[in-house]
Amino acid sequence: MPKPQPNELFTALRAGDTVALSRAITLVESSRAEHRKQAEVLLQLCLPYAGRSFRIGITGVPGVGKSTLIEQLGLLAIAKDHSVAVLAVDPSSRKTGGSILGDKTRMEKLSVHPRAFIRPSAAGTTLGGVAGSTREAIILLEAAGYDLILVETVGVGQSETAVHSMTDLFLLLLLSGAGDELQGIKRGIMEMADIVAVNKADGDNVIRADQTRMDFKRALHLFPPPASGWTVPVLTCSALTGTGMEHLLEQIMDYRTFVNSNGFLERNRSRQLQYWFHESLQQQLMNQLTERFPDDVEAASQAVLEGRELPSAAIAALLNRLFSR
């Protein structure tokens, strides 16, 4: 059976066909040249329908309960007449490049709901644990009609800039009683957080969770105010029992209303598109250089490895030589 063409995939995903949507995301994730051309056609068809969702990035250290919280949050949102899509970026197998955790199996109720769509995808080697095609997948999901899109990252990694640069709200999940070594990691992303939630506030952990909430609320005063003008709330919740989840969803919707009314949402998305353009430009230039001038690139690389030139000088010489041809 021949594979569906871009226009066929577009028609099907617009009609609510989740199989077609999965195939479309697989297409944009492919690095094969012929698939990239088809993906570009498909994305161009979807572009008029992009930007109609609210995009939420969710991060936190491993074990903080991201998947459980996302499922509860998604089910609550669906009960309030939203449609929810989840892009769960899993750690990748170094041998196969495939995702190995399978977040979809940990969101059993949400994964079978007709108004939800969950897509586990491999993080690969992308900085910050966000698949390189995640931005394109968001466009497909918006064209398919999902109005809330949740992007779950692997965890607090070397850079959360990637997920922050493609979402409207950044939710940071914390654990109570975490050691100092984790607090150092969190300081790097606290400035990006729009909402901070201390999860697993249940059982004997309620008092500790509330203490963590107060500690981080005080810590936020050390950071500059967000560009959005929003006051970042620090909440406690339990995805396991459901305690505080309604309040978390309310805060998310309050933030959406706030940034819509003051124009920040539109300004922020414009900056994100500019960032995406420059990021893609650098990547494609790199790809073109290595594909078309492999010997020149290898010679410049070797000069750096042998200590004959600094990287900046070797790159400048390489570009000058190539552009003068």
C-alpha cells in the first residue's frame, strides 16, 4: 500500500484522524531528504491553522511525577471542554535512537481518551532533551484542532531554553526535601518558570511540601520580575490524590488570560519565531557546509584538533575561503 501524500495526510488529520496525525509527526521527525521535502509541503498546508493552541512546557527532575501530573491535568482540562495533546520527549536509546521510557504507557487513562493525543518521541542528541522536530509537531497538533499542547521534557538538563522557546507557559515541578545538588540545577531555570508547583504533597509529605513551597516563594524574590508582568505563583499539589490540581489548572488559565490581555503572548511568539529562524539557519548552514565541502570542513577541524588554530579563527578562515570561490 503506497504511503499517504502530504495533502492526504493534511485532509485526514484535519478531519480528526489520529492515525494520520501520527504518520504526519513521523514524517516531520524523519531526517531523510525525500521525507523532509514532503514534510515541508505538509507543514505549509498546516501553517494557516497554527498558533491556535496554548502551549505548556513542563519540566522537573526525574522522579518528580511529570507523567502522572500531566495525565491528571489533561483529564481535568478535557472535563472543562478542552482537547489535549501531549508531546512526551523520552530519553533515547543510544543504540537505536528510539524512545525507551514509553510515557504513553504511564498515562493509561489519558492515552485512551478520544479528546487526547499522546506522542512519545525520542530526545536524541538535542540539547535540553527536546526533539528537534517538536516545533513542527506542535504545528501539526494545532492543525488537528488540539487547543492545549503539553510538552514534557526529559528532566532538568543542561538547557531548558529549547522547551521555553516553543511554549507559552513554563511549568517547573519540584520535589520537597530535595538536596542542595538539585537546588543548584533549579536555579538555572527558576527565571524561566511562569508557575512553580511542588508535587507529591500527600501523606506524611504535606508539611515538607508546604515548607518547600515557602522556601521557593522567598527565593523567587531574588530574581528579576518576569517580562510578562506576571507574578509567579508557587503551589503545592498531589497528582496522585488530585489535591491542588484544580487550582493548578486555574492558575494556568489565569496566566493565559493575563498574557493575552496585555499582548505579551503575541510578542513572545514573535520572538520565538525569530529564535527558531536563526536556530534553523545555523543548523542548515552547518548541514550544507558539511555536505558540500566535507574536505574543507575536515581540514579546518583537524587544524583545531592539532592546536594550530583556535576554533573561531579556523571557522573564519574556512568561511572566507568558501565565500571567495
